[in-house]
Amino acid sequence: MSAIGAAAAQAVAFPTITAEECAAQGGTVKSIPYGGTVCSLPDGSTVKIT
């Protein structure tokens, strides 16, 4: 990924995916108190579930 691509990726404040997409990418769906449901991906990132 280029530096411009990385900056654009970080510009998205709240990227979201579905639970099925999370599982397909090897992630784990977790429920966070007062935070909703998130996907913890193998690379250490966390994405909100839609």
C-alpha cells in the first residue's frame, strides 16, 4: 500500500463490515459493553460490525 493509500484508509473514521465478512477474514466477533459489536481481525485491527 502506498503512503497515499494508507492515509486514505485512516481517513475513514468508522469502517464497518458484516459478521460474515469478519469470519471470512479470520476475525472474531466480540460484543463490547456500550460499544456494540466489533470484529477483531488477525492483524490486530478492530472493525465495527454492521
